[in-house]
Amino acid sequence: MTVHEYPARRRRVWWLRNRRYLAFQLREAGGVVCALYGLILLNMLIQLRDGESAYAAFLNLLRTPPMLYLNVVLFALVLWHALTWFMLIGKAQPIQFTREPLPWKVVFGINVLLWIGVSGAVVYLIFGGM
């Protein structure tokens, strides 16, 4: 018996032809984008620690058009990552309070409402609370 190499070869971007695979790849890349976005925010805290002039210079850098465009793209990918992850939660790990598990759309809605509520609480605490 001889061993033959599997003849089927795929192109490197085979996943671009299928919407589901493309969405999956974008969601996975969104995790990396979340980390990059977090590094930008962490750098902002470092600049804040280094003094008012360093922080002001960093904010001026963030106000330049290339950085504004980059932040818009990063924010859109982070939003895509979060929303598709919320859609996935109800399908991958069904939540069951009764005999039947909750539909994934209900779980998605609950997660989005919780996300909005927690985000609103954080904004309130930062800008208007206590």
C-alpha cells in the first residue's frame, strides 16, 4: 500500500467565497482588533500618567484624520465582534430556564440590553455620577 498526498488544494483566501466563513473570520479578527484598541487606550492612560503635556500631545495625535479613520474602523470591527459574539452565545450554549432552551434571538436581545445598561452606567459614573 502506498501513501499518496491528498490532491485537493485550497487557495489561501478560500473563505472569502462564503459569507458565513467570511463573517467567522471577521469575528475572529475582531478579537485581535479588540486587543489593538485596548493597547491604544492603555497608551492613553500611560500618557495621562506622564503628565498633562504628554496627554495633550497624545490627544492631538488621536485627532488627526488618519487616527480618526483608524478609530472608526477599529470601533466598527469591535462592534461587529461584540454583536456576532452575542448572536453566537445563544446558539453555542443554549440557556434553559424552562423545558425548552431560550431562542438565540432572545439571548441576543438580553445580552445587548445588558451591554447598553452597563455601558450607560459606566458613562454615568464617569461623566455625571457621584
